[in-house]
Amino acid sequence: MSKLFALLKKFALLLALCLAYCLSSAHAAFINGQSYVSLADWAHANGLKCYWLKWGDEIVATNRTTRLVFDKDSRMVEVNGINVALSFPVAADRGTLLVAQLDINTAIRSLLFPPRFNDTKRITTICLDPGHGGKDTGNHTFWHSEKTCTLALALELRDQLQKAGFNVILTRSRDAYVELPDRPALANRRGADLFVSLHFNATETARNEVEGPETYCITPVGASSTNARGEGSDYGPTIANRVEQKSLLLAYQIQKSLVRNLAVEDRGVRRARFAVLRDAAMPAILIEGGYMTHPVEGRKIFSDAYRRQLAQAMVKGILAYRKLASPSVPPSLPATNRPAAKGAGDSSAKFSSDNEK
Ligand SMILES: [Zn+2]
């Protein structure tokens, strides 16, 4: 009986906290030129319940199939256990958390309520783009060049995708230099349905700490990239912005598959106006398959066996995307209670600028 009483007391406290939070939330704000809305208001309007995980710092918005975790001042939201970069940090105001309307429109809504894509064409042809090549070696570490690793991964992924029934085009199938604009141009010319650029990452500092894959898709119009170095960011629309919702969904499915199948650190879905993404007319992503500079992950990246596993996870992600992108898409993504991987912050990592790939 006392257990039941304690449980009721906990429930009442939670209810009171939710009510107090929701009552205090009915406001919006304009911060650094961005329109922000109350997370509680948005959650309520979309059938999600919200409560504090850490009072004043971390909010969960959830329903039967979805769990979102927002942190104050953070540019990462956790969507069903996977980190997704926001364009603007979560803000705090008068005891509630606020999120930029642009992020609701271009990140959160697209993942939670994927639009019914009325494509009649099935996804059959995939263009793979092994990063770098020829005179452009990419990252070079532990006596290995990125250009060799990306080509080996692309050839493995090609074989696996062909086994799964896809047609595959490669922007290069040997150690050759290919100009960046020529890569998406080939995909456009050949009518590819998806474009997947493959890279491996490196960092000069914190080599022992920074590890795990990142998956990039095009930056929304009006926002700066996750990897922007401040000045000189171009906020305007690109060809890729026409299909940015699909690219985000593809990036999310690939990142999710990598994190779940390989038990790696989740560095999240990120946004960048990389030259190879900007001009792609089809859903396009760039995968940084892990950090060559990390002593453990690096060694794995240099092995055929691990690259085979990477390719397997990528195929699973592409198949999951194809299922969602078909006209009979379910109303929201399946829920999981997988805890977020730690270390998704990006302060110590080196990021390439948009024009390097
Ligand atoms: Zn690269």
C-alpha cells in the first residue's frame, strides 16, 4: 500500500511539474535574428508530452513512437536515440526552453512527420562518390591515405548494393583525381536516385577522444553549416535544397544504422554545403565513416573486415530510407529507448570547410 502511495505521490509531482512547466511556456521570442517558439507549446500542439529530465537544462518531448531530448544551449537534439544537429542552439527564457522555428521546419518536423513523397519512380540507381583521389590524398595518418580507404569502402559498398538489387555508378573506380563539381554532375547526368559521398575524418587535437561517424546533408536556407567557421558562410538556396527533406531522412537512416549496427560513438547527423552536395538534384549525403586519427577506430578503418561492416550498415540504412520514402510511409518513426551516446559535442574536433569536399 505504501508503495502505491509513493507511486501516486511521484505521479502527482510529475503532473505538477508538467503543469507548472506548460503554464509557464506560452511564449515565443526573437533571439539573434531568429524566431523561437516554446518547446512545450510546440510539443503540445503536436501531441507530444514534455517533462524535464534535468530541471532548467534538459527537456524530453515524447509520445507513443517518438522521444526527443533537447538541451539548453545545445545545437544537438536527440531524435529516438540518434543525434541530429540543429541550425541554432536551444535557448532558455523565463524557465522554459525555446527552439528556433527554422529548426522545427527543417529538421524536427521532417524527421518526425516525414511527408508522403509521391514519387512514382523507385529508387534503383545509386551514385557512390569515393572522396578525394589522385593528387588529392585527403587525410593522411598512420601511413594510410583517406583516398585509398574511401575507394576500398566504395568498391565494397558497390558490391553489396548490387547484391541487394541496385544499379551503382561510381564517380571514380581507381586512384584518379576528379574535380568536385564533376561528381554530383555525373550523378545528375546519369539520373541517379541517391548520391552518397564517402570520406573518413581526422582531427589534429584530441586524437584519443574524437571518434565515430558523422553523416552530412545540405544546410537549410538561412542557416550556417554545422562545420561553418563563422565568417563567409553562404546562406542562400542551392539545387540540393529542393530535396533537402529527403536528404535529411536519408542521412538520419544511415547514421542510425551505423550507430546501431556498429556500436560506434554517435557524432550525429550534421549539415554542410559541401561542393559535392550543393549541386546534387537527388537526395545526397556525405558520410564521414569515422576518425582515422583515433588509435582504435583508425586501425579498424584500415581493415577490410570493418569496411565490410560499414558497408553492410550503409546498405541497411539505404533500405530503411527506401521503405520510408515510398508512398505508404508510416506517420512517424519507430521509437527506441536507446540512450544517447556521450561525447557528441563538437568542440574539440576539426571540421573541414564547405569547400574542401
Ligand atoms: Zn575527406
